[in-house]
Amino acid sequence: MYVLQRLAQRALTAVALAATLVLGSMLAANAQSDENTLIVAVSRDLQNIDPTLTSGNINTWEFLTNVYSWLIDYELVTGDDGVTLGDPNSFVGGLAESFEWSEDGKTVTFTMRDGLKFSNGDPLTAESVKFTFDRLFDQQGVTVGNMALAEVPDKEHIELIDSKTVAIHLDRPNSLLFGNMAQAGNSILNPNVVGPYMTEDDPSAHEWLKSDSTGTEQGPYRLESRDPGNQYVLVRNENYFEEPAHIERIVFKVIPDPSSRLAQLVSGAVDIALELPTFDIASLEANSDITVHRNTSRTIAYIGMNNEVAPFDNKLVRQAISYAVPYDTIVNDVMNGYAVQLKSPIPQGTPGHTDQFFVYKHNLDKARELLEQAGLGDGFSTVFEIPIGNQEAKETAVFLQQSLREIGIDVEIQELPGAAYFEKIQKHELIFFFTNFWISINNEPYYHVYWKFHHSCCNYANYANQTVDDLIADNTISTDMEARDAALVEIQRILLDEAPWVLLYQPQHILAMRSNVKGYVFYSADNLTRYQYLYKE
């Protein structure tokens, strides 16, 4: 039945594509002839652009990555094939011109570049850095977890030396700090702009920063305008400290329907389209007017089950669902082969990954047996929540619904608007849900398991296991590599047994753009596009 639905969906896509090709021809001509403007089709609007408290919304993270900068950034390297990439394991100065570690590895001193400015022309100094980190720790947002993980637990560990120099002190030496800092949560803010919005009721100025960045940006672009629900526009930041961005203006159009995003890309009405269904990629690769960039990704897709809410608080139920999922169908028919099956909570490409404990193959008899043992042989009803506009989520949900029906579990699929979905997942309020956006920016296994499975942190499934917590705490900073590696194996064994998630797949990162758009640089740390490098021929 679902095969017929997919064929019908593709037919509707073709109709929408044809209609847009006709309606968008004039817009396409204008878009392609304007070398100074880039038009990007996105699936959802920005959610919360406060760098310290933002969620996993990809569009929001990409926005922040292009309007802000931080002290440390990833090094650009050129491979043997001549392709330039952002190296996730090598770091250079960003806003900092240089940095120096103390002999004991417990202090790193940053020297700021000369003449740094915010987008409004205000000077960016070491005082701005101190202001930012004081706010960060006072706010106690998710970025604090990153800093604490790297043994920087409070703002007293950030020392202002002079207007060009700031030092960060670590309680114990470790290799986590730079990987944790090279991302938007550490965006340096303008105290002259943010300070006036800090009030007794809102001491961190979150209410202003969650929807505006004007005057505090220092990245390659700044926010020019925003029409909520429709579009947001970035314009080149003339005060950026590095080479100015090639393209002057970027218009992000919010188009929730993936078929419409595809149609506008093919017609030329937009230059780039994000989050396109994988079943359309082959046709795009055959289109000489389109360039498809495909790269191996450490992104993980999984089905989350809230481990604090019945019946998902029962390990046997979670295991039963793990046996009921049609993995091959999802990889081959949903992802159309543009993915590999995820067989460990730690993805391939991250040190320490092993798939030796993965036992969950599609086995409905085993799933029924486990439900019987859980006392739910007659099944149960539940709601499966997915974000609107995510085609892979929708197709996965349908296959999941069909398969779980075979073991007596009745699933209602509920699509949530992007903002509502990400607000609920950030608050850990989703019960049974799909997610395919997480990537650990620090390619370090203990960073990954801390964020995803330590009970005190940020795991959306509310998983809690004291042994896992202790193994993470004892080994994250340890220099005993043998013990560290052994603990990582044990963590994976426990997680595969307790099945807090259904592990689905690692997708390739796919970005489709018009063939006259050049200069793309892939950053495997976060998969986010740095628009400053793009240009039009």
C-alpha cells in the first residue's frame, strides 16, 4: 500500500514541479542573473537565535554560524583531491589572532586581533569576550555544559588580562576545550547592544536576543530584515575581520513543502534548496543545471522513546520496538541508499565506535515475545511526533506505523510545526518521536555520550543510568587511554541492551544548488554551510 502512496506522492511532486517551472520562469531569470543575491529555500523559520540557548533547529544554527564568530575555529585543509574542507580535529584562531597553552595544560591565553568591530562599528575587545562568558555562565544555558565538560565550570575561570588578552583556566588539562568552543554557542556579543536589554526580569537579555542580532553580529553576514514565517535576509557585514563574503545578500525563503523547494530549485527561482527528499537526488544529479554535494556525515537519525513515561519506561517495550522496525526498508526505500544503518549510539567516523553489540534485526516474532514479557501482549496506543516538512521523518513514520501495527501497537502520526517540535524536544517533552538533526560538533566520543546519554545533560529521551553516568564522568578527562577505550565499549554495550533509542541510520549530508553557484566548503563537524565562500559565475 505504501509503495502506491509513494508513487502517488512522486506524481504530485511532478505536477508541482511542472507548475512551478511555468510560474517561476520570470523569477528564475531574475534570480540567476543577480550575482549579488543568493536565494535559499529552507523548510522552517528561525526559532530562537540566542546563541547560548538555541535548540537543534538546523536553520537557526546555520544562521548563527554565518552572523557570529568565536575565538577558535576549524582549520581549512585541502585534500589530495584538491577539495577544501573544514577539518573537525584541527583548530586555528578565529577572533583570536593567536593562542598559547601553559606548560601544565591548564591555561590557554588568547590574543585578540587588532581592529575587530561589531557590525554596528563598535570595537570588539577582550572586554567583549569577558562580558560574553560572564553572561553565558550566569544564564546557565546549554553552552555551560560544554564548558563544564572541558573543566571550565564558572565565569571566574575566564580572566580578563587587558583589552587584547583573555585567559581561560581549566581545572584539569584536557583536549575537549577547542572542539567545544568552535561553535555558535560561544558567539562573542556586543555589550553596548546587549547590555541595555539586561533587566531585573530578564538579566541575560534573552527576550531580545532570541529574535534579534542587530548590532551585535561580527561574522561574515548581519541580519538585514525578518518577516516571520516567510523569509529572513542576511546582508554582507562590511566590518567582518576576514575577507568579505563574496555574495552581498542572502534571502532565506521559508517553504515547508519539500516538493515546492525542489520545484523552485529546478526552475531556478532559488539557488539552493535544503532538506530535499532523497528520492529526488538521483534526478538532480542527472540535471546539468544542478550541482549536488554529497559528503559522509556523522549525523544520527533515531526514534526517541521517553524513558520516564510509560510504557517506554520499560526496557522490554523499547527492545520490542527495536526488533519491529524495518531497518533495510528505511535505509533503502526512505533514504534511497543515501545512508548507512546506525548500529551504535556512537556513529561511524567517531573514535571508539563499535557495532559488536547491535542485535536488532527486523523480527516481529521476537518483538511480540518481548511485549508479552512486558505484560503488553495486547498492545497499546501511542502518538509518534515528527516535524512538518521533513520527508524522511514522514516516510519513516508510515513504515513504523505499519510495522508496529503487526505487533499490536496502534500509532497515530502527529506532524508538528518546526518551532513547536523543536520547543518540545528542547524541553524534553516529546514521548515517542523521530529526529535526524543531531551531530556532535566535537568529534570526541565522550563529548557525544555526555550530551546524548548523561542524565544531567541534554538527552531528549530522558535516559538515566548511574553506571553510564559514572563511566562518562570517570573517563571524559582521563589520560588512561586503555581504561577510557574499555569504558566506551561498556557504555555502548549497556546502551544497546537498554535501547533508549531505536537506532536508524547515518545519512549522507546532501546539499543541492544551481550549477553556477561555486565555492562550497564542507564542514563535517556540523554540516553547516558557510555562505561567505559561495559565489556565482
